[in-house]
Amino acid sequence: MDRRAWLLFAAVSLIWGLPYFFIRVAVDEGLSPAVIACTRCVLGFVVLLPLARRRGALSGLRSRWRAVLVYTIVEIALPFPLIAWGEQRIASSLAAILIAAVPLIIAVILVRLEPSERPTGRRLVGLFIGFAGVVALLGLDVAGRPRELAGAGAVLLAAVGYATGPLLVRRRLQDLDPLGPICASFGLASLLLAPLAVASAPDAVPSLAAVFSIVVLGLLCSALAFVLFFALITRIGPSRASVITYLNPVVAVALGVALLGERPGAAAVAGLLLILAGSWLATGGRLPPGAVAALRRGPRASTPVGGDDATRAFFVVDNLNRIERRRP
């Protein structure tokens, strides 16, 4: 990796660790979860649409509209407001840690959908370790506080949506340029969330901090990050680029501590370590994708440690790997 590749890698790793911080700022400034989610989707759609049209990435979507709609609901239209609603009740760092359980949820879903993926050995141990981290968070960090338990439950429900999205992509959208469905999903989510956003619109002009947070979430975290991610993939390949998904929860926790004054307790720190360790084992217990495999066996798809935009990063990586393997 040259200097430009490292700069792109650092930029995308940081950007996709930002959403939880800015969501918390927006809810603290009085914006409703629906307004935050809808405006973020609108901004992402406006920026990505001309890029998707220029690439021809929107072709083929008409015949897959049902799959794109379901993907939109489980990956954006439900998780975005659920996370914002949850962050009205829990710290942004805790939300990021809970979302890090996405690969564990994927592994559990695969047990039902694909029996051949049934975890054994260290993968099974990884599931137990990861879910022990979730139990530590819910049973020790927020136990006995109904409001925080409700917020954590909403974030975990969003994590289930993030885990379902990539599985839907593999079954129904795997042959498409990923920028097309991502752009279309932002547009559809904008329409789905608009009525709720209008109904919960603020009575007064939002503060500068709230507006700035929404702009960052829409333009930086939901649009520019994908442009940079595509540039990173072009430079170093999809396998090594996907390593960023291991860093997002750590960045989010660091921002919560440094800028919001959050103080994760011992249970939260233990939960983060257990979830990351369990995710690593549950997804094969190998080094981050690309560290060794890309050198020895070439690019391959991976399961991300993280969620939110990191899950859509998996969408990009997985589809590009499949498209690459079909080229003569």
C-alpha cells in the first residue's frame, strides 16, 4: 500500500466510525429519529444518484424492485431510526458496541438458512464468546434501567436488520453493480421515512450543531465514504479494503469518550473485547481479510465486524469479488 492508499484507508475507517457520534449530537439537539434518518437518506441519494447513472449502475434494478425494497427496509428504513431512537436512551459508544454483534447474528441466521454453515469448533466457541459480550452489556452495563434496556433493544433490532441485508444481497442482488442498489435504497428509504419525518419535524429551526450533524451523516458518512471506498478498492483490492470494518466500533467508542464525555464501564469494555474476539472466531478465526489471504490466494469475500455503513461496505466487497470471479 502506497501513501495514497493509506490515506484512503484511514479516511474511510474514520468516516464509518463517525455515525454514532453525530447521531447522538443530533438527538441531543432535539431532532427526531425519523428526521435524522430521512434527511440522511435524502442527502446520500442526491449525491450518489449522478454517480450511479454515470456508471450505469441503475440498470437491472427494475426487475429486482421487490428485492431492493426489502433490502431498503431491513438495511436502512428500519435500522436508521431505530439506532437514533436507541441513542436517545443509551450512549453512542454502547450503540456502536452492540452493532458490532452483526457478524454473530449473521452466523446464527446462516445456521437456519444454510445448514452447511453450522458453526463447529472455534467458530462455535466464537459465538458463545461474542454473545457473552452482549450479555455482559445488557446484564451488567444497563441492567435494572428500563429506559436504557429499551434503547439497547432497539439497537440490537437494528443489528438484526444489518445482518439480514447482506444475506438478501447474496441471494437476490449479487450480480449487480453495488452502487445501483445502494443508491436506490437511499431513495426508497427517503420516501418511506418522509411521512414520519414530516410528522415529527421540529417546531423551531434546528441548531447549527444539529444541521451540521445531519450534513455529515448524509454527505460524509453515507455518500462521500462510498466514493472513497471505491477508490480504495481500485487501489488495493476489495479484500484488503474490507479490513476497515474491523476498526469502526473502536473509532466510534473513542469518539464517544473523547468528545461526548462518555465513560464506558468495565462491562462495556469487556463487552466490546468479547464481541470483537467472538466475531473474529465465529467468522473463521483468521487474520483480517487481505492480511495473508490476499497475498496467497487472491481476493475473497469476508464477513464484516461492524454494521451501519460498514455492512454496506460488505455489500460492495462481496459483489465486486463475485463480479471479478466471473470475468474471463
